[in-house]
Amino acid sequence: MNTKQCKRILLSGEEHCRVVYCEECGVAELEVGALSLRLEVEAFETLHKVMQEAVSKLQALSASREVNQFLRNLGNVH
């Protein structure tokens, strides 16, 4: 039986979403609503990189669509 007590540190958080870190376990825990995902630090860092890339691509896609809509509307000006 594991009797060691977790020492959880809040790293970041907002309503319904936070990240805590346990120094004893070396685990970052992502809590989103009722979902809790425990990750070793290396896996957490990889998730961060993947999420950053995804957000960047979503922003680029959104900007591209806005430009295309603007150009279509510009063509309708007489």
C-alpha cells in the first residue's frame, strides 16, 4: 500500500480548468470539469506542444477565412 502523501501545487487555473503538480509523484494533473488527467511531466510537456500547435493552426484558419470573406465582400462593392 502506498502511504506517501501527495504535495499538490496549483500551477495554473481558471473556473472549471486547472493544472496541479505533485512534487512527490512527479505528475502534472490537468483537471477540466469532471475530467482529471494525470501525466508524467514529459507527457505533459508534449501535450503542451501539441495543443500550442493546434491553437496556432486554428487561429491561422480563422484568419484565412476572415480574409477570404473580406475579399468576397470587397468584390461586391460598385
